Amino acid sequence: MNTDEDAELIHKAKDTAVQYLKDKYKLNVEITYAKKRFPTYVKSKVDINGNVIGRAEEDFTISVNYETQETSDFAISPELEKVLIENGTYPNTNSLDK
């Protein structure tokens, strides 16, 4: 894959992450880092970091599969966790407790 193809995959993955966080958690975010870390034959994911616009301490990481546009590996800072709890949009973690 060439650099232009990688840039297109990363751009689309970033758009997917922004829309997912807006739809699911009602967040307006900015992406601060995005990278396709492995060759396509190893892993089809883009790793993304970002934060709520204007609130650098409310940050997150998320991965997007650039073939399916599915999100995974969502992790958030304690500051963002507090905001999601207050907004009533904190992810259900009951299945993680088992």
C-alpha cells in the first residue's frame, strides 16, 4: 500500500471515530493522533487518540478497522469518564465485570 492509500484509510477511520463518538456518546471531539501501525496483512486497524474539543484532559483512544469501519478498543480518561457518567452516556460495563 502506498502513502496516499494509507492517508485515505486514516482519514476515513478518523471520520468514522468522530461520528461514532458523536452518535453514541454525544461528544464533539478532535483527533490528535492517528496511525496505521501495521501492514495490512498483519492488522487492519488505525489507532486514534483525541479529546473533547476544548478539553484536552477529556481524552480517549479508539481503534477503527479500516476495512469494515468498526470501532474497538475504546478507552477514556477519568475526566471523560466523569463527563459521560454525568451525561448518562457512560458505556455499560456489566459484561466486563464477569
